[in-house]
Amino acid sequence: IPLSVRKLIKLLIHLPVLSTQCISSLLLLEERQARRYLEALKLALPFLLKSMPENLERIDEIADDEEWIEHAWVDPYA
């Protein structure tokens, strides 16, 4: 089953911290499907940050801060 772009955007809008539990609760998904969304967001997030307009507040700080990207989600299996 392909992942929904609308659901990916919904996750970014509504969840301050991304985790399989939060994704599962918000989208009413099983854990395995929630993990697929988490992995997709991990792959997409750096590209989304780079493609944001540079005139947004703090975009340079966020784009250059790899530690922020690493802490944008919680991996329960780590």
C-alpha cells in the first residue's frame, strides 16, 4: 500500500515529535504502517528543509543544524 502524501503532511503539521506511537494514534494505524510513515519522514525531512524558502524565520539555523534533524523524531527501537 503506497503512503499518502496528505497523511505525511498531516503528521508534520500536527505532531511536534514524530514517533511510531504518535503516528499510530493520529492516523489510527497499526504499528508496522506507522513505522513506514516514520521512515518516509526521516528520508524526506532533510529535503523538505532544504527546499523551504530562505526568507522564512530561522530557516538557515534549522537547515544547518543536523542535530535538530536527528532529534525531530523518536525511534523507540534505538
